[in-house]
Amino acid sequence: MIHPLLNMTLKGVIWYQGEGNTLMNTDLYSCTFPTLIEDWRKTFHEGSVGQTERYFPFGFVQLSTYRRVEVDDSFPRIRWHQTADYGYVPNKAMPNTFMAVALDLCDSSSPYGSIHPRDKQSVAYRLHLGALAMAYGKFNLTFQGPYPQQVLVDATVKVLNVTYSQNIQLHHMDSKIFEVCCSDSAPCTWNPIPIRTVSIRTVTLYDLPCPETVAGLRYAWSDWPCEYKQCPLYNMQSLPAPPFISFSHNNPVWVVS
């Protein structure tokens, strides 16, 4: 499909993933997507006789959704796998990449069907921030939302503090978007845990159901985690916090006291 274009010189690529991989080969995507990026970079570099940079910038849209009814967790899993299971980009498996988070841009009333949300401007704006930073050298530009740096469990008072990489703003309180896993045994049973307070960079979750055995934490791990631009957490530039899943076992990010 792209073979006739291989001798073109590219500045970069923007990829908008379709929903088909929520139905097939979902758990292979953390391997196949980085492999596609590497293959395109190598092939376009060689096809253009070196005029296309070997590691040209590659941007993509993290999937939104088209279904309110939770059938399974294939949408949150494909979002996670789009980042090679890091939760953010760029990372070691996906260097020189950028991502537009779109999980807060669901559009149930679209006349074209909710699989085609009407707000293309917000997706384009989030992509253009990444392109400015990664393709045009504006490295001080904030182009992605806040991501957790530490999970601190205080078993004594049954709270869990999540410290983020950026200053955060809370759009509203929420009692379901964060969930904890209370056992190392698979499959994990996830329990919602409410937001209690938010400071500059830390979200405090309370009523921890298993303070002594908490094994995992996840955020926005559902098909339709929030209404349009109404997820709880954004940075000061109004970019949404991406979904994540994290486990405590052998994880230096976790601190249990």
C-alpha cells in the first residue's frame, strides 16, 4: 500500500490507529506497532537515499472509543499497547515519537456515529504540539499530559498518594476512575477508589480497601472513562492525563509505608 511512496522524502508521519485491533491481535500490538514504526523509518530512509531521516518523528493518536457499554477491556488494552506498555511516549521502545491522547473526546451524539467523533480540532491541536516539540525542535514545549512518577501507599491511614510529573488541575472529583487491585493472584479484581484531595502534583485516594495487600493501580481503564473533555485530571495546558496501569511487585515507582 505504501510501497509506491518509498522514494518520497518525509519530514515525519502521523498515524491514526483504527479500532480493528481492539477485536484482533490486541495483545500483540505492543510489539507490532513499534516494529511498524522501525520498518517505516528504515524503509523510507533507504528509499529516499538518505533524504528522509533515519529516525524521523512519528506521531499517533491514542484511541478514543465508540461504545459506552463495557464489553471487555480491549480499548484500554490497545491504548496501553500503543505505547509499548510504557503508558507514555517517547520511551526506549518508541524513540522520537509523540502521542495525542483522545480518550476524553468521545462523541455519542455524532450524526456520523460515535466511531467518528466530530471534534478533529482538539486531536489536531494535541498532535501539533508533539510535532512542534519532536519535529521542529521546540523541546521546552509541553506536549503531553501528566504521568505518575510515584505511588505512595500509607497503610496506616488507608490512603494512596499518586505523584505526577507535572502540575495538575482537577476538573472534578471522581470515585470510579482510579481503581486498585488487592491481590497478586490472577485474574485481578479491581475496586474503585475515590479521589480525596489534589495538590500541585499529587492526587490522594482514600478508603483504600486493602492497605496491606494493594498490588496494582490503574486510571481511566475503561472504554468510555469520561464525558467530552471531562476526565478528572489535566495539566495546566489542559492536556489530559493518559490512562495507565501499574503494579507494585518489584516496581521502584511504588513506596509502601
